[in-house]
Amino acid sequence: AVVSTQSTGYRAPLDALEAWTTACADKVFVNSAFTESVVRKTFPGVGKCEILYPSLNTRKFSEKIEDVQPELEQLLSENKYVFFSLNRYERKKNISLALESFSILCKQYPSCHLVIAGGYDPRVSENVQYHLELEKLAGDLHITDHVTFLRSVDSATKLCLLKRSTALIYTPSNEHFGIVPVESMYCGTPVVAVNSGGPLETVQDGCTGFLREPVNSQFAEAMRRFVEDEGLTQRLGNNGRRRVEECFSFQAFSDSLNSAVLELCLIG
């Protein structure tokens, strides 16, 4: 209790200073409407924020896929439907939702495969423990043969999976923005995401993917659509690519920032 009180007392003047200096800014930029709601709750004195969506380095994701590992090529060739989860190995990312949802789908369609990849540092205990927990969960769900775990994948592997998967399964809740769904859409791969936070602004439900409650049955239902409708991945993938080019490209970012700066100059 003493430590907690001291910590609170130490932070109080710094928090007050941060709130005051933030409110003094002529314009406060945030990366999503969700982040704006958090800022306004944290700093009530801050006026209206300007939403400036992060841009994507589209050149990087337009590169030709090279040096694909033979094991990955075999996995993609042997499985007709490959679902991809890309997150750091942290519990808040709720990767277990992807496994539980996939297990429901796999009972009906055993030709499916799930690839779980993400940042992994052996020095971080949570990364190590959560990875082991997820492997055990896959075993408990009897889907070990249908799941591949990858740790700290290189750029070529990530790009290959983003471009050739059936859909991206994005399970975190209340992400302030979440760049992975944008990367996936630009690569032409639809997204199944939790209907909260940044994905509410990036993923268009039924158009570039599906937004669902973080419930395994709802995610499984969305995943099933891609299996039962052969052309759905391509249709939603094409829509996603156009959406990123229109709303999240570097050009879109530059135009938004330029307009905001010009507005400030005119006011000044």
C-alpha cells in the first residue's frame, strides 16, 4: 500500500503537467477515433482531436515474394484453406480465440490449416509461457496436426502468408489502430477481426472482411464463409486493396496532414 501511494503521488504532478501541455497544443493528432475517445477521457481539457490514420509502406508490400522456405511452400500447396494469425505472443492479443474458432471449423472442414505467427523473444517470460500455453491448447482441442506455430518470422515469410492465406484472423480487442489488418487488406487478403478499436475504422464488415464479437462461434462462422464460397477471398480481397489505397496509403496520409497544417496556418 505504501509503494502504491508513493507511486500515485509521484505520478500525479507529471500527469497534471502532461494534461496541461497537451491541452496547450494547437492541434492534437490521434491515429483513430478510438484513440481519440481514450485521449479525451484521459485529458478532459483537450479539445477536438484530428484523426490522422497511419500510412502503409505499400512499396514494401508490393515486392515480389522471393526465397520462400520449402516447408512453407509445401504447407501452402497442400492445404486448400490457410488461415493466418499474426500477433506478438502476448495474452492480451487473445490468440486462443483463433485456435478455439479454428477447432470448430476444422471439425467440419479438415482440409483447413491455421498458421499462428508472431513476435517472440525468449528473454520475455510471457512470450515463452504463452507460446507453450497455445501449443497445449491446440493439443487439447485435437488440432495439432492442423496448426503451425511460427516465431519471429522474417519479412519474406510474413509477406508470403499475407498474400497467400485465405483470410487473416485478427483477435485483439480495443487496439488503438492495428496495422496488421491494413497490411493484410493491401495484400488482397480479407480480415476477420474483433468489432472494437481500430478495426472498426479499417475493416468494412461484409466488404473487406468480417467484424465479430470475440466469441469463437462467431469467428468460426465468419471463417466458414470463405470455405463455402470459393470466390469470397478474392472479392473481399480486391475491395480491401482498394480501401487501403484510398484511405491508408502514404498519399492519403500526406493529403490529410497537409490539409491540417494549412488549416492551422490560415487560423494563425
